[in-house]
Amino acid sequence: MSKQSTNSSLRNFLIIWLGQLVSGIGSQMTGIALEIWAWSITGKATTLALVAFFSLLPSIIITPISGVVVDRFNRKLLMMLGDTVAVLTTIVLLFLYINNYLQIWHIYVAAAFVGTFGQFQYLAYSASVSLMIPKQHYDRASSLEFLSSHSAIIIAPALAGYFYKLIGLVGIWLIDISTFLVAISSIFFIPIPQPVQTEENPDNFWQDVGYGLRYLNTHKNLLFLLAANLLFMFAHNIGDSLYIPMILSRTGNDTLVLGNLIIAAGFGGVTGALLVNKWGNFQDKVRGILLGMIGVGLTKIVFGLARTMWVWIPPQFLCSLSFTISGSADNAIWLAKVAPNVQGRVFAARSLLLQLASAASVLIAGPLADNLFIPAFSQGGSLVGILGGIFGTGAGGGIAMLYVICAVCMFLVGLAGFNFPLLLNLEKTVPDHDEVAV
């Protein structure tokens, strides 16, 4: 690829990336505002966890088909479709809220609808990265995805926290709608390459649905990497589902503290992304992934044990930094090892398994907290006298203990990965897709 075409492809990728960054800020604002609204109405961790569950459930069902669709149809149109559905859903929620019809179950339905079409958008975008930029920039492209999400995390909480009281949900939704229009425009004016179809793209649609799982089953090293991520993300998502309830319950529903902590997470993620962008990731990416998992686990242990904002901020920052470095290395491996013309199906299979683990984790997180851990740390609870001095009491103490248990599990997954040669030797054993003879 010539220098001129490389510069052009990087410019096109950055334009789309910037559009997704702006849209991400709007989506983060809406998500945080809705969680604050739902928590203020119900005071239940299960309510917030179910929003995540219902956003995952339909996308789990549609994921195997979405992978085939992404490999067969125009990826640019699929990306625009995801943004269009999201903005229309936001408009419907705005209408319900203005007319005093909005209820919690409406948010569940909206989350399910957006999650379904968002899956097509996510896969179309992910599978297009390796076609838009040269291989030597995969690390940086992966880090930019984290930079985008964490930049939104820095900006959105501050806006959501302050604007929630100033302009309410209506104002936040209007901002969100405008950001979606920016994202759709950025995609509309940029060419997005389509993969070359080969014999790996059979004519039978339903036979093609299972291709991604068959691919993983025959590539044991990649399957092992995915298994490590499944265990890690299962524990991570249980804790993540309880993050906002834990902070709000410990601070008396102080949304400004919550906003500051999420901003600290954003700065950590941005710092990690900038480090990868400047110097690249670990030369041995698998070890980088495992070290990142260990870092996330350790910092979350400290975070769960802390009780004040100034003690929370340092581990929050370091946790996001570790997560970004680990995730960037993981994404770069998949982009390099899987051929572009099958990435839709393979990434869909990978996404399906990760979503199943995530759905299971968010589904059990709320009930575990509400029915087991919180009662155990409430007045007269079975663990108040034993562990109350460590975790505190009440809802915050119970959620914190479950959060720390999840963090310990994440740490152990990263540590255990160093004992499996099949995982550690992945980059040497599995050739890059452009090194395989066609």
C-alpha cells in the first residue's frame, strides 16, 4: 500500500472514528441519566442490571445471523442502520417522557431494540477496520476504539451529572439525538471497503450461520484466548452491573461523586489508549492481555474496599488503563489472525459467547446483591459482625463484598493464563491472515 493510499485510509478511518466518538458521548449521557432516573424511582440494583440484560438478550439471538449478514451485505449501510434505529428509539422515549408515559419496562424494550440493531453496527464496524487500514496500525486502531469510549466516559458523566438537574432527561435526549446525526453523517460521506468473497462464503445462508463457531473449534489457540476472556468478562460484568448502585449507596445518591469517578475511569482509559498509540502494545500481546487482566483485578480489589472518592480515584484510573492496554492487544490479535472476508461470522461467534457470559452475569448480579449480600450486611445481618468492619454495612457493604469477590476472580484468571502454553504461544502458532496462501 502506497504512502498516499495509507494516509487516505487512515484519514477515512479517523473521520468515522470521530463520528462514533461524538455519538458515544451522547449515548453515555443518556445511559447515565436513565440509570440515575431508574435508581431514584426503584432503589433496586436489579432494575439497573435488567437494562443491561435486555440490551443483550435480543442481540444474543440475532448474533449468529448478524455475522452472516455483515459478511454478505454492505457494511456501510449496516452501520448507518444501527445509528438510525438508535436515534429513532431515543425520539420515542423522549415522546413517552414528555407525555408522562415513560415506565421502567419501556427502557427494557428500548434497550432490547437498540441492542439488536447495535449488534449489526458493531460487527460491521469491527469487521471493516482491517480493510480500511494497514496491518501495522491494528494496535493503534484498537487503542482508538478504547480512546473513543473512554473519552466519552470523561465528558459524558460531567455533562450528565450537571445537566440532569439543569435540563433533565429531555435536554440530555435532545443532545443525544444531535450526536447520532453527526455519526450518521460521518459514515455517509466515507467509502467503506467490502471484503473479497471466496469459497469460504457458501451460498447456503443457514449453513453459513454456524461457520464462526466451526472456525473457533478448529483454531484451538484462538478458542483458548476467547475462553480466558469469557471467564474474565463474566466476573467483570457482575461487578460492573453493581458499580453505580455501590457508589450511590455509599455516597447517599451523590451523582457528582459518581460523575467524578467515571471521569477518572475515562482518563485512565484515554491514558492507556494514548500510550498504545504512541509506543504500540506489548511485543508479546498475549502476555500483555494477561498482565492487563491482573492489573484490572488488583485495582478493583482496592476499589471495592475503599469508601471515599479520593481513595477510589487512583485504582479507578489504573483499572481503566490496564483494561485498555489488555483489550487493545486482544483486538489486534483477532484483526491480524482472522481473514477479513470471514471476520463478520467469526467476530459474531466470539461476540455471541461473550454476550452469553455477559447476560448470565448481569442476570445474576442484581438478585445476588439484593437477596443475598445486601441482607447479610444490613442491620442484624449474618455478616455484619464478621466483615462489616472491612466492607462497611448496609447496601454499600453488601455490594462491595460481591464486587471484591469478582475482582479476585479476574486477578486469578490473568494469573492462571501464564500456565497454559496453548495460550501463551498463540502468536507464534497461528499465522496472520495475510501470511496464509490463498
